[in-house]
Amino acid sequence: CGCVVRRIQNFLPLCRENFCRKLIGARYFNKGYAAYGGDVNSTKKSARDYDGHGTHTLSTAAGNFVPGANIFGLGNGTAKGGSPKARVAAYKVCWTPIHGSECFDSDIMKAYDMAMHDGVNVLSVSLGGEAVDYFEDGIAIASFHAIKKGIVVVASAGNAGPTPGSVSNIAPWILTVGASTTDRKFQANVKLRKGMILEGTSISKSLPKNKYYPLISADKAKAANASARDAILCQEGTLDPKKVKGKILVCLRGEIARVSKGEQALLAGAVGMILCNDEASGNELMADPHVLPATQINYTDGVAVFAYVKWTKHPQGLIIAPKVVFNKKPAPFMASFSSRGPNAISPEILKPDITAPGVNIIAAYSEGVSPTGEELDKRITPFSIESGTSMSCPHVAGVVGLLKSLY
């Protein structure tokens, strides 16, 4: 398993101890990466997961039953993969980005060859790129050979939504998976001083109970050499610590990672962050393990918060401690990030084929990296929460594994 697009994250690295007993092999492939100029140091000569993504997707597909699984005390329960009794093989093909690329077709196809040699029954492929002609697509070519040997190939649709025609892995012989929500929410609400409560999502630590802090919109906290547009997105180097210190910073979603915005807020001295969805993100809320107390709210509520901050003389608010809430409706609905059809190469063939849970998924995580990957984050956790079509892909692969066992 691995990343959503070839430019991003790991394929199928090593797993956590609780299901290593059934790991029958972990291999890595980097000759294509090295030939392109990648620095193949000691960490590049190992199947060890230094990203977390591969461990997460692998355990979702076939993790053992693990009681007491939780993320920072939230969502406690028994974790299991879709095929919890399966034996798994891991193939790592993605590395530190070089010139915007990190997963090379030659390495991916070599991993496919090895998987076929090893006799796997199902391939869960949480990576991909922009749709190209099947004869020029390494994943499509390799998947065709796997299918000929009776191996089911399940792949991620991509995270380029909601743009039409953005779906990847569109070869007819691949089972392409989009991402949708569940009815479980990690609720961390925002309370404004005037009494309004807005529903938010987070798994970060909370601020002191019932203590209000001043609010400031990030564009009003911009550094002298920064534009208001870059500052409201909380991009690196755009915030003035003198304006931010001791306040809850209100940032707009977009362009950089959500957790990176939190790191910039913390570096500027903020005590917390409210992350407001842009219009394209709509109601899609992600429960992120931010490095400071933070929560994410939907587009409509974000507009209300920005208006409150702009028109109130002394705006104040607080972030309520996160809790797990079930049976939240509407659910499921398609994640806005999930790539859409139509199929750019063969419009007559509908893609994606199916959707599965891909938002706020708890699964095993590598303890060789922090849950955010941010420089300031020194935490480690055996389980973490991730969102993407990378997370939905192994759900389907796990079900396919069960069907393979039955039939």
C-alpha cells in the first residue's frame, strides 16, 4: 500500500509489532529513484516506514485484532484490518521527493514483478498520478500483467477532487476506489464570546477549559513583507509574532498542509488555531493531530467566524476539548478531495468504480515518524488518523481478501 499520487508518500513499508508476526516479507526498490539522482543513503536502503502512510494503509487492509487502539485517547476500541487473518507482503517504492517526484515507474513495476513472483492474491496500491494513455502508465501496464495471473489490483482514485476528470488509475482492469465519510466525528467545537457554538473537528490537545482568548484573522496578523492572501493561508514566514502572540489564529484552508498551518501558528506564538474551510472544501472536516490546540470548521461557519472577527471590537473565543461522537448525519458523503470522473482516457468507462471510508481513519502508524511529520512535532504514536483515497483503497482490498478466502 502507499501513497495517493506518485509525488507523495510511501508504498508498503514495514508494520507495527502487533501484526508483524504475519508479515511474510518486506522489500524495497529504489534503483529508478537513484538513477534519477535520488540520494540513496542508509534510510533509503530499508523497507522501514519513515512516513507512516504505508503502515497505516497496510494495517487497514490486513491488520490483526488489536484491543485498546486509540489516537491520543480518542476513538478507543479494537482495531482490525479488512482481512485480519491474511498474511501480508510489503513493497516500498517511494522516497524523499526529488524534483517533485518520489515514486518512479521502474521501481513500481519492479515491485509488481516481485509481488507476482511472491504469489500474492491481492494488490492494494495507494499511489498514482495523472491519467495518461494506458501504454504509457506503469501502474496500468503492471496491473494488466497481475490481472492476467489472477491477482486483483485495487488502487486509489486520487486526491485531486472536486475537479472533474481528475480521477487516476483509470485502466479498466483496475478496481479504482474513491473516498467517503463515516458517521463517526472527532468533535472539537468553537465557542465565540457572543454565545455562538460552531461544530469543529480535531484530535489535538485542548486549551484550558472555559477560558476565552482573543481571536485574530491571519490576514490581519501578516508580516510587513507578506501579502494578505499568503498570510490568511498561514504560509511560512507570513505571520507577525507581535500580532499573533497569545491569541487564537484564524486561518483559511488551502495550498499548504493543514498541520503545517498549525506549525506556523505555533511558531508565531498563537495559543490555538481555527482552520476555516474554503468554498471548495465545503463541509469536509479532517481530524488532524495538530501541534497546538486547534480545530477545523466548515465553510459556512468559517465565513461567520471571519465576519465576527472583522466586525467585533474585541473578538474572543475558545476551543472545546475533542470528543468522539457517533451517528452524525449526513453520512456517508463523498469527500471533496476525492478525485472525480469522467475517465480522461476512456470516457465510456466509468471511474471511480466504488467508494469506501477514507476520512478520519484510525489505523496503525510507524513509530519512526511523528503523526504530523512537522519539524516541531516530537510525538510518536502506535496508531494515528489519516484521510485520503489511500485510506479507502485498503478497505476494499481487505474485503477482496475475504472474498478470495471464501471463493
